[in-house]
Amino acid sequence: MQINLERLQQNLHDLNEIGYNPDDRGFYRIGFSDADMQGRHWLMERARSLDLDTYMDGAGNVFFGIGARDKPMILMGSHIDTVPAGGYFDGSLGAMAALEVIETMREHQPELDTPIWGVATAEEEGRFGGMLGAQAMSGKLTPDWLQEAHDADGVYLKDAMAAQGLDVMKALEAAIPTERLKAFVELHIEQGPVLFQKDLQIGVVEGISGVFKWIVHLKGKADHAGTAPMDMRSDAFMGLADFAHEIERIIAENGTDKSRITVGKVELKPGHPHTVPGEAIFTIVGRDMDNDIMTDLANACRRALSAIARKHRLMFEYEQVSWLAPKPCSSRLVDLIEQQTKQRGYSYLRMPSGAGHDTQFMSEVTDAGLIFIPSINGVSHAPDEWSHWHDVEAGTNILLDTVAAIAGDSDPNAWLHTRGKENGDKNSQ
């Protein structure tokens, strides 16, 4: 079987007509924005036009597929929400590839017994501090979190959902019973430079980095920029600047080569050119493949910020918005994806994912696997994100082969009859 690349390209194009900004060439389908919901309703209409079953659950996840909902299904997909000024493929590729795989399998195997479904997950990009759709499907939400979750601008999740006609508490009803899942497979761009720089076609992902997100407040005293002596200021920006310089040291002393710490959003108050900043509000996002290392990084950030606050006569407060532990992918699915990649003759690498994905939550309730294709120059979360169409086709064909292999085997434990023979081969092509 081969996927229809032209059909996949058209679906991606039609989805990406929604939320496109010609001024910066970025995409703006922010979680639970009008454009995001327009994209979800577009997808449901497209699925209906193809005679697929479709529905939206209480978390905003859009499902589409073939086969009974009460039988163990193979679920594919990714998110269709974006960061502000996001790229063409991030998330969207996985959802549209799932639609293409379903269409291809229906054309070639019309009598297929196994339910094959796709999903466009809701609010994966973490506007409200988590991965709402995948957390809902895997039963990892709590009423308290749903009521208290908010974005960096103070907008509450419950209010953003209500504005779209959704009841936030209905997300608690979106959990999928484990007996209804046979496997979950996600296709995604790498969002990093490894595959592109090594000129490889496929990333066989072995595990997904954990991530924590903080909102930090450094509070000092706003003052006149001309009359306040430098040694008498309580300058919140100086505290932020000092912390930025500490990041490399924190990773060197407490992290690994897979550790990442990022200050990604900053607000200075009162925000006037002639006023010493009295408050700095900023985010810290930390990542690693080991949960203990993440804890060490978080503790080191806390110690550094406390010391900096004392130095600059500031008050230090922070809120931990989310903590997502690292997750391994299913070893059986990793081996199966590698096997399908070899059979196609594609070059590949078994690798970790530094970015978080829906797969990390789905791995807690079923066998879950993640397939990467290269991002040109490693760019993502930006308008100039792009991947070559031949890589898109290759990755979608591997998704197709993997799903077909699982669907064609009545015993999930028999996906690989010679499992583990080639585990040491990191890149045989």
C-alpha cells in the first residue's frame, strides 16, 4: 500500500487556510480560540464528507474513523492547535496523516475488522499548562486542575472553553477505557535538527522528554530611571538577567546533554522606558529524559532565583503550572516501527524526543509509538518551519505500514515474532 500524497497535501492545505496570517506567514490556531474551533469543525465536516464516523468529546478532541467504537481500536493522530505564529506541519501533519491512512486502508482493505480511528487532540501546545486532549483521553485530569488552569495572560481554561460553548468539567468524561485501545501511533515532525543534519528520513522515537513549566514573579520597586541611583534600586529586570546567565551553570552542574531550560515569555511592569521595572513576570520551562534530573534542575532554579532575589532586594514567587514526567514509548511499537522502516529501505535513527507530545500520556494507557520526519534546519514553532514532501510521504507510509501490521494481527503480542534481534542497529541504512 502507498498513501496518496496529493490527497494529503490538499487536506493539509485546506486545514492551514484556517488561522493563517499573511503578514508574518504564521498560523494562529491557539487552543480554544475561534480559529482553533473552526479547524475542528472543518475536520468533522471533512470526515463526514468521506463517510467516516466522527464526533467531538468533552475536551474538544475530534475523532474520526471506521469500525465500532466499543471494540479495541488502533488510534492515530496529533494536535491541530498551534503556538502563535506556528508552522505548517507541527501537529497538523499527524492528524491529516491519520485521515490519509484511514482512507488508504479503506481503499485497500474494505473488509478490515479492526476499528481504525484518528484524533485531532485539543490544546496540546500547553497554553494552559498541560496537554489537555491527551490528558483527558488517558484519564489524567482532575476537577481542581480544570478549574484552576490558566494561561500566562491570566485567562482561565474554563472561561476559554465556555466561550466556545464547551463545559470544562465535561473533559472528565473523555477518558478512553484501556480495553478499547489496541495501540496509539503518532506521526510528527522532529522539531529539531538531528535528522536533517544527519540526512536521515525517519526518527524511531524511543522515549519523550519530561517538561516542567513555571510562571515566576520577581517583585522589586518601580522607580524613576533618572533619579534612582544604581546601587539603591530594586530592579526586577536585573534579577531576570542574572538568572538568564545562570542557566548554563545550572545545566552543567545538575543536568545532562539532554537537559533544556528556557525563559520563553517575559513581561516587565510598569513597562515604561523611563521607569525602573518594579516587577518581572516570566516563564521557565525545563526538560530532561530523567525525572530525577528534572527535579534537580527545578531545585537548582529555585536556589538560584532565591539568591538573586536577595542580591537585588526582590521578592521571589513562582507557580508550577505543570510537571509532565518523561515517558518511554512502547518497546514493541518501537521495534515494529523500526522493522517497517527497514522494509521500506528508509534511513533512520532510534532517538529520544526533546519535545513533549500526546504520545507521552497515551503511553500510560496503551502501547504508544512516535514517528519523526525531519524538519528543515530543525526549525519549528515558527513561520519558516518546513519539511520536504518526500519525507512527509515516507513518514506517512511508515504510519500506514505500522497500523496495517497491528490491524492484521489478531494477537497484539505477536506484532513482532522475532522481537529484539535488531535492537542494536541504530541506523542500518
